[in-house]
Amino acid sequence: MTAENPVRRTRTAREVAQSVGCHPRTVQRAVAEPRDEFIKRSRARQDLALELKNAGLKYREIADRLGCSEKAAQNLVHRARDRHKLTSVT
């Protein structure tokens, strides 16, 4: 069972588990974002990074807009490019 309304948490699963007296994995299962929703959100972020790169922004500028590191911005762009290459071939 996963969380129906996933929200970014402020405490770790370990912290919650200690406070309620259960195993951290139990907490993770209860509050986890469904996999398909995570993938959808992840791909949208990758696509946005690729759009910004195609618009002429530098990785540092993309990182600033997305609130991540420059290396993370590079990875987002490369993953989006790889995914688009795979879908255009088949």
C-alpha cells in the first residue's frame, strides 16, 4: 500500500519509525509515492531540463531554475536525450 497523496516529507523514515515504534521499511511502504507517479514526475523534470538546454541555457542556469546542482542538471538533460533517442528508434 502506498500513500494516496504523496507530499514531500520533513522527517526521514527512520525518525518516524523510532517515534512510533516500528521498522523504517514499514514507514517507507506506507508513505511511498507510487512508482508510476514518480516516473512521470521524473520524466517531466528531465524534459524541462532538455527544453531549457535546447533554448540555449547553460547547465548552471538550468540548475538554478530547477534548484539542483550543475551535475544534476547535466544528468537530467542526458537522461532525457537518451530516452528520446530510444523512443525515436523504435
